[in-house]
Amino acid sequence: MSEKEAIQKLRQLKEKYTLHELVTRLDIQQTTLHRWLQTGKISKNMADLLERKIKEAGL
């Protein structure tokens, strides 16, 4: 998943779930998710991590 796709997927999930629910389901810190959503930037490694966490959570 590219960085752009990861941010788009995260924004789609944010429309369905609250930030707290995402933190719980994805096991990623709230400040990190908030920063990614605010800046629209994510590193390649973190995009891969996010993709893996989304698959594990079944989202």
C-alpha cells in the first residue's frame, strides 16, 4: 500500500469509527494516528505497518 492509499484508507476508517475505537482496534497510539490524519503524511514503513494492522483487525 502506498503512502497516499494508506492515508485515504485511514480517513475512510475515521468516518466509520471514532479515533478512540481506531486506537483500540489498530493498537497504534492516538497521537500518531492524529498526526497522520492532520498532516496527510506517513512514511513507507508506517504505511506498511498500518496496512498489516488493518488486516489483523479485519477492518
